[in-house]
Amino acid sequence: MPKRLFAGILTLASLGAFPTLINHTGGYDRGLASGALAPAVAGDARLNAAERQRVLDLVIANIRQYYFDRDVAQKTVEALLAHERRGDDRAVTDGGVFADLLTRQMRDASHNMDLMMIYSRDKLPGRPPAQTPEDLARYRKFVEQNNCFFKKIEILPHQIGYLKLDWFSEPSICQPTDVSAMAALNNANVIIFDLRDNRGGAPGSTRLFAAYLFDHPEYWYNPREAPSEDSWTRSPVPGNKLADKPVYVLTSSMTWSGAEQFCYNLKMLKRATLVGETTAGGAHAGVFHRIDDHFGMGIPQVKSINPFGNADWEGVGVEPDVKVKAANALEAAVKIAEAKLQKK
């Protein structure tokens, strides 16, 4: 049974509460997986030639069946077979090392950072265990205790609104808090979103904040989903005064996933000025497929439609409009905003 995970997601496993990753956006985590899905340490498994061949055959079958682009799938399969013929994996006997090797080979051929292999120390379950009401209640409590990851909301001199958000939390939990935060900034002359420490979150949350920045619905590109009625901002927001105010977004090399989606769309729509560093480059997503008791793989299966062009921020990040060190981004954005206000 395929399992959907999310790139950059907050895991309940990391909280000591949940054994598995919680799905919010349909992507799997390339760098933050923990617990049962963590890469193995050397020596955890010893593979012989027959076992390597069995795993490779299953990997190839899954790519052919599930990868959204048939041409890229075939190219990737041919590359894997070429590596096999050359004996590039012949010396590998460790399960974790083999998974890493196949990941590199697939990514080199497909240029898709979300095509990956995973080795598990422990036996992978046949299907993801269901989250209990108690699990979900603990997750809700954790998010609420952290104020939905709002770190600071204030009005700076010259009526510059500043909002530091480190996670785009589920609207089902945090929408009242989100709405209150934006209401507190409603009379600002400028809005600064500080996403330098934001590692992603729910796409519904990014759309919620974006709705305040437009006076009409805008298509909100999500590389992890095919277009639907939820692909549009719910603009205009009644009583909102921010739709025509200048917007600045602070970025760093740690800005990731859903936070990058927020940056990318606002930049492409020419609605915000990005100040800081190029973001991390995590865009695409996929479905996790169990290969056997210890191996699994993530495969992008959805072809989204990007109205801004064929390329997004996958692997390259979102370039800021004003490049400065992340530590200096707020100061730089404030100076730019003040100069713009003075001109008015």
C-alpha cells in the first residue's frame, strides 16, 4: 500500500508522540525522515548479488508503472540497467549504501530529487498504521502550545507589519490563529513575512495567507497536486486592507518546501519582493512504495501544471530579488520599505 509523506514535514515521531510521518501535502520527506524510515547505518544488512538483482528488478518495475513521465521513466530505467551492466553496484553489500547508490543513479538520470530509495533498519509495515484520535489530539495540542509556530507579530516603525512564521500549520487547527495574526497587521503600510526558518507545511495554509495579498482569486501553483478548485486563493478577504500593500518575504537557505511555494508564487505573480538567500530547493513530491521488508522508494506520480513555465524551484531554490545574508535580511527589507514609503 503506497504511503504519502511530506517533504519538510513536522513529524510526530520527532515529538516522541507518533510512530509515523503525518501526511499534509502528498510529498515524502527527503531529509527529515526518522524512526522506521531512517537510512540504515553501515553493516545493518548484507546483500548478495541475487538480493541486489531482486531489489533492482522491483525498483525498475515500480518506475515503469508509477512515474508520471513515461519518457523520463524509460530514461531512468535504461540508466539503472547500464549501471548494472557495468557492475557499478557489484561491490555493494550494505542495504543503506545500496539504497543511496540507486537514489543517486535515479536522480542523475531523471533530474528529479524526489525519486529516491530508502532502507529501513526495522521491518516496514505492510500498510501505514492508522493514526488514533489520541495521536491526533496530541498533535493538535503540540501545535496549539507552539502558537501555530508564529514566532513574532509586531508593528515596526513607519507602520511596517512584521510576521515571523516557522511552519504553515493545518488550517483545520490554526485558521483562527492565522486570521487573528493577519487582522493584527491589517492597518500596516507594508507587510514583511519572515520565512527564514520556515520548513514548509500545509498548502492550504499558504493559500490562506496569500488570499490577503490579492483583491481577486489567483491561481496558486502547487507542484505536488494536479489543478483543482482548491488551487485558487480565496480572495478577496472581507475587511482586508492588505491587498494593495507592498509585501516583502525574508528567505534563507533553510527556507523549504511549502515556504518555497509561498515565495515562488508571490515572486512569479510579481506580488512580493524576496530578500535574503536562495531557498533550499524542495518542490516535488511522490508516493512511498514498499519494495520488501526493508526497502522502499518514493516516486513522483502527479504531473502538476505550472502556469509560469516548465521549471520551478526543484533542486535550485527560489532566487531572492535582493540578495543578502539571511542574518541581514530583515534590516535590508526594512530599509527598502522605508525608502519606498518616503517616496510616497
